[in-house]
Amino acid sequence: MKTLHSYILRELAGPFLVSLTLLTFILFMRHFVFLFPKIAGKNLGWQILSEIIVLALPFIIALVLPMAVLVAVIMAFGRLSADNEITALKALGLPAHRLMLSPMAAAVVLMTGAIWFNDQVLPETNHRYKSLLMDIAYIKPTVQLREGVIMDVFPGMSLLVNRIEEADGSSKLNLTAPAAPVGPDSLKPADLFGIVITQTTDKGTRRTIVADSGMIQTAPNRTDAVLTLYSGEIQEVEPQRGEQFQRLFFDRHRIRLADVAGVFERGRSRRYRSDRELTMQMLQERIARRMVNLDSLARAAAALADSIPKGDSALVAMENLFGKIAPPPAEGAAPAPYLRPDPGGGDRRRINMDNPRARLISVLREASYVKRTISSLQVEWWKKIAIPFASAIFVLLGVPLGILSRKGGAGVSLAISMSVFLVYWVLLTTGETLADRHLLSPFWSMWTPNALFLAVGIWLLVVQVRGRRSLAPLTGGLGLRSLLKMAGFGGGRADDGGRAR
């Protein structure tokens, strides 16, 4: 048996690693499509790009790990079934449920590691990833000057350069901040020829600057640029005195282009952690604080309810929110509900706080928000356990599916796995939505998909243990009685000809 289990594990290792790598790559490329517009044109170094990739992978790995387990199990047992090794093992008295002991043990090890990973590693990487993207968002896109193209990216100014000669011979110039602190070597100018600048001042004065040549370089503050012009003239026309024209010649003229080079600086983003950036302990602590807040709001509502006539809609809403029996107010405690600001940002009519009904409505709104927050936190807590637990369930489901898909090959195995996981993910997201709307408890919103697939896996395993090679519908149709007969329950056992004995 030890040799057999080692052999099965070796058969699983290859498909698992290949499917994990392939699925991770596919989901990362899908994620990168939405990520690319956020980082394009920011002149990020390879260190920052590598950090983005490393921080984005943990979330993807946590998602595809159960899927890779299912793909590996279906492919491995499909290959064993196609080579009639499963038939030979059954002839030796080894049913399907004994063949899945080693895959189940491996899945339990993966599940344990994934729970620790989701609790300790994933929240921290999610937080660092969000902070990094927010810091990158502060960087302005790189400004690129081109020959013969009018650039209007500078506030109140248009710039035309007829010829650019950089040190490397390029005809393009990127205005970006140096990656390292500014030094003498990083302030190398570029030669510009045939420069025409059009400006409009705050007073409406139009100014045109023409220069034979010039140079541009990054300022020492790493965010501005200094444009130095040589041998030119400045022409100004004021709108109030359109008949007057001013003309000024210069040998050298400097213009400071403010805030044209973005600088990457860490620590600009907020340090607030969302529910997906919290460990299980942090989630429990935040849930406990919200529960205390909800209890105080319930007491405030109970105190206000005594001043409102029975049958009022506010009392019905309070009963739906807190239950039929609201907790009594604490001695000496006065209700002081917190009024949340209007989410739309518009003006809202001030509530008369001397009106008990208005105060109760305010308390109920705040309590509803707190309950949604608690539900969201609880969903995230259970999700850290439910998704890794799916690895063990997919082993139970994948063994009979792999035996049934004996002639399907890798393509059929991957298609079955993707279909199963798509249904699983739809059920998971639907449960999360129902939990946020208080239509389903957070526990069952996360564990209902596991329970359903566990039942399907047990049923398929029973079919395999009892020797059924196919799940094709019986002649009489695929009803409840036929399903029970296929599993070997009720109505006797059927022979190969379909007749009961």
C-alpha cells in the first residue's frame, strides 16, 4: 500500500504543478490587463515592476490552488483509468475510496498550509500591494517631447521644438525624474533647436517666445524642469490694448516648468486596512468593536421606542433590525446616535433631534450600516477557511470524475475542472452578496458551496464503489428513483442489461 500511495502521489505531482503554473499565469495576465493602464507611462524601474508582480501573485495563488488540485486529481485518475490500472486495482480488492487516501492526505496538508497562508501572508501582501498602487497613482505620466509636435501638456503653455539632439542621438526627449538622487551626472541637458512657445497669462496677455536654440534639464527638486533659451525674442499682446505690440530680445532666458516629472515616493497612501487586508485575529477584534457599537445603538433605539406610538413604521423597522425584544437601556445612559454624512455629498435637510422618531430613524440607519460591516467581516473570516477546505472536497469530487473521464484526456479534464470551479465561484460570490444583504448567514454563505460539492462527491464515490462505470441516464429517465438505483439504493441492483434481479 505504501508503494501504491507513493505511485499515486507521483502521478498527481506533475499535473498539479503544471496546472498551478498555467492557471496562475492565465489569471495574472487577466489581472495585468486591468493593471496596465494604472502603471503605463509612469517610468517605473524593474525593481518596482518586480514588486508589483510578487505582491499580486499571492491573491491569485490562493484562488487557483483548489482549482489546481481538482485538475490534477481528474487528470491523474483519468490516466490511471484509461490504462486500466483502476480496473486492475479493483480486481485486487482496492475500491476507489481506498485509492484516494494519499490524495486526501496531501490535500489536507495543502489545506492547512493554505489556511495559514490566507491568514498571515495574504493580508499583508494585499495591504502592501494596495499601498504600492496608491503610491504609483501619485506619479504623473512621463512627458515626452517630439520633433515638430506641439506639446500642450504644460499648464498655460504650448511648446514646439523643430529639432532635438540628445546625447544618445535620439529625436525624442522624456521629461522624467531621475530614479536616484540628483547629482552632477543626472543633470545632462538636451540640445533643442527652433523653439516656439505660446503662453497665456492670468490677465489674458498672449505671449509668444521664439528662440534659435536651448536646453532642458531636470531641476534639483526632481519634479520640475528648467528650460534655458538662447538668442530669441518675446512678443506680447494685451487684449485691452490690441493695437500695442511689445517685443523683447534676449540672449538667454530661463523658464521653469513646474511639476512635470513624477517622483515615486512611498508612504503617501493611507494606512487603513480593508477587510481583505486583515488577519483572522484582526477581523475578530474589529467584529468585537462593531458588536459593542451595535449593542449601544440597540439600547439607544430601545430608549427612543418608548416615546413612539405602537404600530409606527419606525418600530417595525427596529423589530426587523434588532429582533422582537430590544435590549433595555443602560442606567444613566442617554442615546446619542451618530449621524453619518450624506454619501452623495449634497445638502441634506437637518434632522430635528428633538423628535424621537427622527432620532430613532437615525439610530436605525447607523445600526444597519454597522450590521452590514459586521456581516462583511464575518464573511471574510469564514472565507479564509472555506476556500482552502475546498481542496479536500475537490479530491473527493475529482477521483470519481477522473475515473469517468478515462478517454477524455487533458482537455476534457481541464474543461470539467473549470466548469466545476466556475459553479463553485458563482455560488461563493452569490452567498457573499446574500450575506451582505442579511438574507443568509455569513457561515452558510461561505460553506454552502462546500456542502453541495461534498454531497455530490460522496454520491459519485458511492457510485464508483458499487461498480457503476457510467452516469448515463437510465432508460426510464433521470428521475429521483433512477438516481437512487444508480447509486444502489432501493429497488434492488441492476445488472448490465438494466433488469432488476
